[in-house]
Amino acid sequence: MKNPTQHEVITIARMGVPLIICHIAIIGMGATDTIFSGLVSTQDLAGLAIGAAIWGALAVFVMGMCGATATIAAQYHGGGRYSRIGFQVHQTAWIGVAAIILVCLALVTSQLWLPAIQPPGPITDIAWRYLTILSLGSVGFLIFVVLVNACEAVGDMAMAMAAYGLLFILNALFDYLFVFGKLGLPAMGAKGCAWASVVAYWVAAIGVALVLQGKAQYRRYHLFTKAWRPHWPTIKKHIAISVPLAIGSGGEVFFFTSVALMVSPFGQVAVAGHQVVINYSSLVYMIPLGFSVAVCIRCAQLRGAKQFQAATFSAFTGVKVALAVAVTTIAITVLARTLIAKVYSPDPAVQQLASQLLLVCVVYQLFDAVQVSSWGGLRGFGDTKIPMFMQLTAYWLCGFPLGYALANYAELGVFGFWWGIVVGLMIAAVLLHTRLHWLAKRTCSN
């Protein structure tokens, strides 16, 4: 008979592995964009780095605003209140519509505001064209996110995994066609990556909608058979969770995004090398993030079933799993760093810089695993406001100022920013894990 820890690890793994594949597919889109752009030119890679960094922060903001589904709908599913799930998903969609309007405005006006934070030139031109094109796929992206969130909330990880797998395959296929100009299409370089994402978002969104509409499991949720208008008391409840979640997770992503912008004065090799390592580290991050989302959903479902001690036990088991995975990824990164750099770019200068930055990257992987898994447990308990302030403090009051000072005043260049990232993640790990301990003690004592 399995002991409680072994049972919980298996349960989290069954939920987490498909989610890891989902998240790796997301970063895989960025990886194919990065690799294909790097094969065109270092300039295309640098322009993509800036555009992709900004889109990444905006996309995470939208996903955060829709993130209440994982907590609220999962809680209803755990309590057997299936008739409420469709209503909750529709309320999330209304919030997402408001968020995507703001994102579209930012994307279509990027030609106006991007030169204010990025020196004008060919790299900036590539970045704003990339962002403007992506605005055409933003609504498709929203539909896809809302539907996949619903799948995750009800525990249908296989469907979520299939959806993200489809998105990745579509993006890679159209990347190849648009970037290099195959089948009679013009070669568009980094701009082709944006067109590939636009087509992939819309095709994947329509495909997922058609599949869910035909699945018997989803009929009891009334995702498509009813149309709910905005219900402001419910939306207010969602916003209380989703806004801190969006600000906290968006603040973390924009922390990394800002580094891409701040690195640009050090030259296109620095920008390209940073992009290689940020994409690889994001790929590795998807593993603890997948377990983090699994813990969030698992805790929410257990809370819905009134099993509060089991929810607490699950949260801390998730942290242990994330730490074990981090030890493995650290070893792989150290041993394979030269090969990793070569896969991303044929430029020897970019390869050399990236392989050196990867050694700094491994320092923060343990801290990253602790902070994201602790954050997943806190989300599962619906605790997002205080963690938001902790994340903003760690990244923006500690990590970013230190990184900027080390890069510009201690003359460490791009390495200074990466040491700022290390410190920011370390502080976030301490704060969020301490908060999880406090919340667990309060929950178990009640």
C-alpha cells in the first residue's frame, strides 16, 4: 500500500506531467521562433527577442486575468457542483475580453511607444512590426486560453495537452513556411514568426472549440449551450483573485522582459545571447510551473471537497517534487550548456556568451522551483493578494535595481542583470514559501 507522500506525488505527477507538456509547448513556440530567426540573422534574432519579450508579458497578463478559473471552477468540480462551471468560465471570458482590448491597444500602438524605451533602428523596427502583426491573433489567443483553462479546471489534462500540442505543431509549421518563404511565400524573417502565431492561435482556438462541443463530458458544464451575460458580483469575485494573479505573474515576466530591453545598449550579441538563455531557462521553468498549476488545481479541488488538511499536505508535496526536478535540470544544464548554445544560434560570439550565461542560470533554478511551487499552493487556497506584493517586492524593489547597478555601475554588463535575476528569485522563494507555511498553519488550526 502506498504511503501518503507517495500517493500524493503520483497524483500530482499525473496532473502535472500533461501540464508540463502544455507549458513546454508554449515555450516551444518561442524556441522555434528563436531558432528560425537566429538562422536568418543575429539582427532578426535580436528584434524577435525584444518583441517576444513584450508579447510574453502581455500574454501572461491575459492568462493571469483568466486564471481564476483554475481556482474557482476547480473548487466547484471538487464539490460536484458541475452546473456552475460553465457560468464561471463565461464570467472569466468577459474579464478576458476587457484584458485583450487593452493588450490590442498596446500592440497596435507599439510603433509609437517602443522607440521611447528602445533606441530606434533596424532591431526596433523588427520588434514593432512583430507586435503589430500579433494583434491580429490576440482574440484567437484569448479564446484558446479560456477553453484550455476550463479543461484544466475539470481535470481533463489530456485535452489540455492535446490543445497545446496542436498549437505548437501549427506554430512550428507556419514558422518554417513564413520565416524562410516556402511554398511560394515571401521570406519574412522574424516577422514571419508573428504571422505564424496569428494563424496558429486562430486554428487552435477553433479546433479546441469544435472538439469540446462534441465531447459528452462538457455538455453538463453548458459551455456552449448557454450564453451568460456578465454577472458583476461574480466578476468582482473573479477579479479579487485574477487581478493580483495577473499583476504578480505579469510583474515576474516583465521583470525578465525589462532585462531584454535594458541589455540592448550592450549590442545585438548581448541581446541575442540573453534571448537564447531566457528561452532555454523558460523551457526548464515549465517543469516546476506545470507541477505548480497541478498543485493549484489539486488544492482547489480538495478545498471544494472540504479536505483542508489534505490540501495543505498536497501543497508541500508539490514543493518537494519541484525541488527534486530542479536538481536534475541543473545537472543537465551544466553538462550540456555548450550544445544548448549551438542549437539556438550559429554565431560563435552568441554561443560563447550564452554558454557563460547558462552557468548563472543554474544558480537560480532551485530558488525558482521553490517560489513557483509555493505560489501554486497559495493560488489553490485562493491567496493571491499578499503573494502579489511579495513578488513585486522581490523582483522590482530588490532584483531589478541590483541587476541594473551591477550591469551599469559595476560594469558587469548582461551578467549583472542575470545576477539581479538570481537575487530577485531567491527573495521571492523565501517570501512565498514563508507565506505558504503561515497559511498552512492557519488552515490546519481552524
